[in-house]
Amino acid sequence: MTIAVLPPTTRAHASVSELSVTEPSDADLVARAQQSDSWAEEALFRRHVARVVQLAQRLLGPSAEADDVVQDSFLIALEQLPKLRDGAAFRAWLLRIVVHQAHRRFRKRRMLARLGIVSSDELDVLSSQVREDLSPESKEELRRLDAALARLSVSERTAWVLRHVEGYRLEEVADACECSLATAKRWLKRADERVRAQVRFEERGA
């Protein structure tokens, strides 16, 4: 399945691919940051901010909430950095924090939509990121997909987006969602079935 959505915007100044081979590793930076080295903290932020922004926007859409997730995730990561024993695992650890923060906010957004406090359009995350040149048919397909995803549990929805939109491997989905591989597979299987059934149902009713 190909999801035609806009690449997330970001204020990152450098990507991992742009870093010189002489740049310190995450493990080195974490070790220095754990000793209150502000330069190392800034380096970790610059190295990983683009990926964090992308993930937050994929899960919440381009929004103030996504911006809050980016900021809060880095603050939490830096505050809890002394607890991280394996500095080389910083990226995966940070992304787990991002997923957890986005998870909480989407659950609240869904509850407010059900209460009528916010519009149900706030749940249309993927269709809010479509390219302007996308065909009306493709835009409608994404709208139906958003509607199907909104009917999943938040955990199933998150796992599905990580797997099918972001292209995470199954092991990465399980790690980001902090669940077992078997649980991740079960969520994805249930999500795939419900997405296919919902999209077919809406197509028949169109």
C-alpha cells in the first residue's frame, strides 16, 4: 500500500546522512550529555529532530499538538537521559517517547471528538497531509482510510501507521509501541482486516 502524503515540514538543520563520518556516535553524545554537556545535548537534538518531527506529524498531522510532542519528547528524553544505559539505543528510545506522547494526545482528541467538543475532522490525519497535486480520487481514498483508522483502537492505529505509512519493520513497530512482537502482529492483523472491511463498505455505499 502506498500512502501519498506530504513529507513533514521540519526546522532541522542537518540530517544523519549529512553528518560527517568524524561526528561522534550517539553513544558518545549520550555519555557527554549525561555529564551535563550542553553541546552534546544540542547535537543529539539536531541529529534526531527531523525524524521526530516526521513521526509526530504522521501520527497527529501538522498541528500544534505535533509541535508539542516534538518539544515534550526531547525535554523528557533529556530529563531521563541518566536512566539510559545504552547510549547507542538513543534513537529507538527517543522514538518510543514520541509514540507514547502522540498516543496520549490522539486518545484525548478522539474522546473530545466523540463528545462533540472538537470536529471529527481532527481525526483525519493522513488526508490532512496530502499533496496539492493529488487527484480527487486519491484524496477520497485517504479520507476513507482516515475514517477506517479512526475506528481502530489507538494502539492498533499507531501500529498500522508505523508499519504501512512509515515503513517500520515488525520488530521496530513492537519496540516503538513497547509491546511484544506477537502483540504487534496481532494489532496489525486486526487493523488490516478492519481497514479493508471499512474501505470496502464505504465504497459499496458510495
